Amino acid sequence: MGMSTSTLGRDTRDAQQMTFDPVQLRAQFPALDQEINGKPLVYLDSAATSQKPRSVIEALDAYYQHDNANVHRGIHELSRRATEGYEGARAKVASWIGAARPEEIVFTRGTTEAINLVANAWGLDHVGEGDEIVLSVLEHHSNIVPWQLLAHRTGAKLRYIELDDQGRLRLDDLPRLLNDRTKIVTFSHVSNSLGTVNPVKEITAAAHAVGALVVVDGAQGAVHSKVDVQDLGVDCYAFSGHKMCGPTGCGALWARHDLLEAMSPYQGGGEMIHVVGRDESTWAAVPHKFEAGTPNISGAIGMGAAVDFLAGIGMEAIESHERQVLEYALDQVRGVDGVTVYGPDSLDERSAVVSFTLGDAHPHDISTILDAEGVAIRAGHHCAQLVMKHFGVAATARASFYLYNTKDDVDRLIDGLGSVGGIFG
């Protein structure tokens, strides 16, 4: 605790970076070394969850085999080791997103819980009847439903930033949407359904001009490019470990330290208290007042190992590689007869997702046929039904790419789409 930002930076950002080779990287992911229906697996569903490198799996195994104990509460050696691993992971994650101090990281089950935490711990105390919450049509349901619940409980009104025909936010609507009643402005850094990259700084500046709190869903943002929350200027940033090579069930909320200090606890129980009396209690220091009960210790340690893994590669190298694969994929998919691709035309405005439909083939049928070819994609509304309604479709097929994918994977996808075309004409 109390570690300086510069010291934090040496933990991850200055790690010795390996030469980027996606084939060698792929070999570090055991789940990718298998056949599906007699064909080598091509995994194009990383926007749902990434695969896990061996170093993360080994970190989880080492904790359970050698250091398994509860954190903070014991003075014996195993508890000391567990606490050191857990709090060390907090420092790594803080460094990863440019936090000023480790205490600004609250471990959660993922992006969903982090957003719900803010909606309840800050929203219920600061949002009232007649106030307004601004969000966008582009959002994952995890960044819609918590605000709907808050609005229903408080009498606040939801207002939406609409999309243009490429799935980009219509920022010219902001002057009309933002006013002195706006309490919260919330939006995704990167869309999970289309890959749209939103201009975080521009929206944040407009929101702060009317005194609103800015909450960013970073589930897809912290995965594909380097994030610095202080540079972005946002108030809260939520993200998940399992999207960035870490375990499921662990993520984080970053918020400014003064904001966390002012927020009420989200849940009550052990660990989050200072003193408990018969009628009232006082709270532990930030961030522990938001981490009631035994935390996901192994998940946090695994998330820290994932940060080490990604830092060792370098986010600039990952981003550059993904851009090359995305450019190739867009060109190839758009060349398939009958395909409609959704999302921004410009590579500068989208991340490593290709969302598409193919003629009259239902996306579920597309996914089923591709699975028979050993190619894993996602099909459905992607927990983004407002996006689907905007484009007038019930669902899309979605291929999402990550550091371990190559142009050969794209070629397998295109071959599989040829099979789809052959079946559906």
C-alpha cells in the first residue's frame, strides 16, 4: 500500500517485452491445442471470453497447491503469502490502467458487478426524482439494466445517445442531452457487439462540463489497447479479468480515491468493517469497505498473472497485430457474397470484432455450420438488443479476434462461410 505510481510502473509497464509471434503465443494457450469435429480449433470468440495462457493457469494452481489461505485475517505464513499475492495483484492491476494508487482498485466479480456497485453505492445517494442518467444505445445490457433499476428506484429519467448508420455514437446530440439535471453519463469504451471505439475524452469533457459523473464500461477497452484512466479523465472504469487472459469471476472497478472515500458500502459483512456495534458499524478503509466477505483470492492472483503476461508482450504490439488481422478479416468477410458487415468503416473507429449477417441464414445456423468446421464464433444479440433493434436484425454472427489469432484463422472462417453459402444458396 502507498506505493508510488513510478514504482507501480516498474512492476508491469517496463517488463522485458518478448518478440511478438502469434504462433508462439498460441502455443502458450493449452485450450487452443485441440481438435473440434476432427479439425484444429480456430477460436474467434474472445469478446465473450479470452483463452488463458499457461502462466495464468500455473498461478492459479500454485496458489491452491501452496498458498491456500484466507487473506488479511491470519498471521500464519500461508495467510501472509495469500495476502501478499492478493494485494500484489491489486498493485499490478492498478498499474495496468494507470491508477494513481493501488487503493483505487476494488476487486469485483467482473464488469457487471463493478457497474452495479457504482449504481448502488453512488447512485442511490446522489440521484433523485427528476434527475437524468445519460447512456447510449450501443451498450451491453450490463451497462443498461443497472441504470434502469436505479431510475425505477429514484424516479430518475434515462436518456440515450443514438447511433448513426455505422454504429457510432451521435455526439452531436450531446448538447441536447446534457444539462444541469444530468447526474451520470455512462458508456462503453469499446462496443462488444460492433467493435466501435468511442471517443472517451470528448464525451467525458462534455459530461464534466455539466457536473456529471462519468462511468465507463471498459470490458472490451482494457483488453485491446493501453488504458490510462488518469489521462482519459473519467471517474469510474469497470473491466473484467476473463476478457484479458485472466480467470472468470474476477474483475475490477477503478474509481478516483476521493470518490471511493465518499461512497457508501455496496455490501455488508466481514472484512469491510472497522468496528461493529449493536446498532451501527464503521467501515474499513478504501478499497476494503467494498470487498465484503472472503474475496476471489485465486481470481485476483490469476488476474495479476494475466497483467504480467500481457505486459511482457506489450500492448502496442498486440494492438498492431490485431489491427492487421482485423483489416484482413474485414476485407475477406466483406468479399463473401450475401454478407452484411455492421460497425464503423474506419479501422481507427473499431476494435477486433466483425459482426455480420449472411443472406437468409440465421446467425445460429451460421455458428453451427462453422462449429462443424472447427471454427468457434458467437451468434445472437450479444447482450446488446438495442443495437440489434437499431439495425433491424434479431441477431448477428460475431467473429472476435485476439493476440493469438492469425490471418490463417480468418481463412478458415471464410472457408466455413463458403459452406454456409453452399447450404443456404
